[in-house]
Amino acid sequence: MKHILVALFVVLGMAGCATTSEVTTVDDRARLVVYEAPVDAVLYVDGLSMGMASNYSSKKGALAIESGTHEIEIRNSNRSFYSERVFLGPGILKTVVLR
């Protein structure tokens, strides 16, 4: 009986020693910011619409893009305001200012 009680206390004591850990990940994707885009301008990356260019007008609202070479275009239904083929590395912030 004494051995059973000792074993029980050991198991209960170990249960209280559970450790926790915190895992953090770093988002090192490149970011794209567009300033002064017309209200009807749409942002395209590699031919895919990313939505209204004005949605990406601050560092906080920047578009995260995987590293690599990309075709960036900003246009509306009538004209292209900006078009460039760029290489964006990890952590790079690409700023496009339309005037």
C-alpha cells in the first residue's frame, strides 16, 4: 500500500511539472506598397488581380509576396499606370509611387 501511495504522489507531482513552450515564426516575405494610386486602379502581380491598388497604401497594409521575380502592374480598364518586372528578395519592401 505504501508503494502505491508513493507511486501516486510521484505521478501527480510530475503532472504539475508540465512545461510549455512558445513558437514564433518570422514572416520574411517581400512586401509591396502602392502610394497615390487612382481610386479605380487594380494591382496585378504575375497577371493575377490582387484587388484595388489603394488597399496597399501603407506598410501595415502592404501586400506580402514570396521572394522571386514578379511582374507588377497597376491599371484600370482604360490604361496601365505602372508596369515593371522586379526581383524581390526576403524582407524587401518595394514602394511604388504613382503621380
